[in-house]
Amino acid sequence: MRKPRRRRRHLLRWLVLILVAAGIVIASVAVQHEVFGSPDSFSTPSAASLSGLSLRQRIVAVAESQVGYRTDPANSYCNKFSAYWVAGTPGCPGGNYREEWCADFAAWAWQRAGVLVTYRFVNGDLNSSAASFYEWGVRHGTWHSVHSGYRPQPGDVAVYGLDQVARTAVHVAVVTGFAPGAAGPNVVNGDGDRTGFSVVERDANQYRADARKPDSILSGYVSPLPT
């Protein structure tokens, strides 16, 4: 009569050891994500922290909260901002979508900060095309050519390498400031490549985009509209 009890005790001991080991593995994975960072570790500022800020200040706060975010895998275009818009190609880890995402990031920052954004592939709306910001600005009367004398403001989106005839552009970035006498604005780049492949990064006096293309010169700015 005692042998079955002993067997049950042994089974319970093994079960406890297995659960403890599983807990250690889970904790280890959680610590690694906390130490090394992951695409999901960059949270958006809370509504409470943004409540006392102007629209432009909120855009900058939201964009800067993502500095350091990298695509997963690191040498891919798999990112959470395209996934937010359900744009690009699915099948990436964590439910992310794959496409070049500078415009997806800028549209995301505007929308999360309180700009009324309609994301669709219709002329005048925002989408994954960098030139869509130019088209949006023209539609809403907030496009400012780099030669217009306009001084960029925080929260604007800078457009680089614009071809107005072909309706294409090389890159867009969220403006965080502008120093007197500078050739270009201080920005947060989504899908930048100065500090790594497909990363959210800051840059100062960015007159030329990080796209490393000869036609990536600053073309102008688009100002946001509140909801």
C-alpha cells in the first residue's frame, strides 16, 4: 500500500522541479528582453504624460520615445509601424510587416500624437510612400518648399529627394528642432541607416537624408493639422 504513495511523491517532486525550471527559463528570457531590448520594449508615452503638451510637442515626444528601435530580424525591413497600418508584406516575427517604413513611422507618430490621419493609397492621403506627405501637405495647404523661407517647426515632417513630377521622394523624417543658420533640421528618422540598418535614430542639421543617395537632399516640410 505504501509503494503507490512513494511513486506519487516522486512524481510530485519531478513536477515541481519541471515547473521551477520552466519558471527560470521564462524569467531568463524576460531579463534578456529587458537588457538587450526588443521591438516591443519601446512603449508610446501615456496619455497623462502627453496631456499638458501642445500638438507639436506631443509629436516630438512620441517620435523620440522610439529612438533605438530596430527591425526584427535586424537586417530586414520587418517593423511594427507598418504592421500598425497593416501595410507591406506579412510573415515577420511578432506579427510585424515588411516594407521600407520611414513614412509609416512618421504617419504613426502624427496619428498617435493627435493628428487626423487617413492612411490609404489615395492621392492626398498618407501611406507608405514618402511622397504622400508632400501630397498631403499640398492638399491641406501646409507644404513649405525648402526655398520658401519657411522655418521648420517641431512636429513638421521633412521631405527629402522629392520629384514633384513623378510624385516620388527618397525619405521623410520628423522634425524635432532647427538651429539658426543650420542647413537642415534636427530630426528623428524612422528607417534610418546612419547608426544601423532600419533603426529609429536622431540626427542634427540633416540637410541630406541617411538614404545615402545623391538625390536625397532636403526638399521641404509638411506641417501637421490638429484633429
